[in-house]
Amino acid sequence: MEVPSGIIADKWGRKKLIIVSAFLGCCEFLILIYAREFIHFSLVVFLAGVGRAAGSGAENALLYDSLFSDGSEDSFEKCLGFLMLWISQRQFWLH
């Protein structure tokens, strides 16, 4: 879902895709509050996957476009790696 969400972010706009991702996150929470059966939990996992892919694709598109406007799009993978490292370290220290 990562590549299609990047393409959708280019066509629809990154902001709309990030809003869709946030909306799906709200739907997940709402379903979890009232979940009683296996299908409810399965739906939450599905929505979580789609929402995370949508948000991630939009974030990657935003990073690439930012680097492209600066003329340093060749360093996309390096910057993405540093970003993922920073996020994982932040999550580690918050727990």
C-alpha cells in the first residue's frame, strides 16, 4: 500500500491523505470501544494498516517534494533513514 498511497498523495494532495489517515485512526478507536467480536478487531487491524500506509505515503511524498525543491532529492533514502531513526529513538525514550 506504500507506493499507491504515494501516488494518491501526488494526485489528491498530501493534506487530504493525512486527514484520511487521521479519520481512519478515529474510526479504529470508535470501533475498539464497542468491539465484541473477532470481526470488529479484524476491521480495526485492516483500518490501521490502510491508515498507516496512507499517512506514511503522504509523509514520504512530502519529504521527497521538500528535498526536490531544495535540489537534494538524491539524499531521500538517507534523510528517510535518519527520520525513522529519530522516530524510533523518540518512541523508545517515551516508554
